[in-house]
Amino acid sequence: MEKELECKVFTDDFNALMDKAIEMGAKMIAHEIQDNILIESNDFDLINNSDYLRIRITEDIFNNKTKKYLTYKKRINDTNVRHYDEYTIEFDNEENLKQILRFVKLDRQSSSKKERKSFEFMGARLDFDRWDKDFYPYPYLEIEVKNEEHLTQIINKLGIRKNQISTESISELRLKLQEN
């Protein structure tokens, strides 16, 4: 199990923020195209609303490799930063895994794609995410840190304002967008 602390940052100029991070020493560690498949059931609510089960197929553009992961993310809290306990396994046969999930009534599987450019910066991970426009039209920076103090250091260094930060999940952001 891995502990994950993260938040999203929204800005009017996504590319300028990425350029600023690079100018300040951020080192690119990954460039990926991801297919994220949310797993749910048509028959029952097995998974808590704030948690989720996901298959992620990652095409690593740097190394021309594909990796497949099944992850359960259990939300602990989200005051200034989202806290998750994350349980991940790597697998090799996507169709068999999907069929196993269907057998146990986890039969609703919705897919969405995003491009992710990842950087290491001051001991944190910066993920610049751009989803397919029809799934979520606004790009954002996701910051993954060790603790809340570390987050404060990162946002201060990058000049990010508190009102640019969100602890909402992509599902919550999409729901909010649909309501408006």
C-alpha cells in the first residue's frame, strides 16, 4: 500500500506554469498516454463514493512500453490536500481481468484517455494532465507531495494561489461541470 497526498491546480495558462516549473529546475520523468477505466457495478454500490477502482493502461512515450495496473484508491480525507491509501497491482492480460471483474458483478467499465507529462520538482511529483476534451475540457497540474508542509513549499515556489487549488477528484470535477 502506498500513501498518496495530492491536489490539483487550475490556471489560465497551463503551458506557462509547466514552462515555469521547468525553468525552476523540474526534470521530466515521464510522458504518457493513459487509458483510465473506472470500474463500478450496475447492480449495487460496492465501492464508497469517495473511493474508486480503476484499470490504467499506460503508454510510455519515452520508452515505447505499455504497462497495465489495477488500483483501488481509498480516500482518507481532503482538507488542504487529498489523502489516499492506494493499492496497486500490475497485470498483463487486460481482457481476462475485465472478464473476472464482470463475473463478480463489477460490470460497468467506463474509459477515458489523458496525456500526462510528469516532472520531479523539489522532491514532489508534478503531473500536467490533459484529458480528452469531451471527458474533461480543462487541463490541470496535479501535485503529489510527502506532507502538507511540502505542498506549501511547492505552491509558494511556483507562485500558485490558494484559490487555484482543488482537492476534488476528477469525478467530482466532472459532476460540478455537468451541474453548471
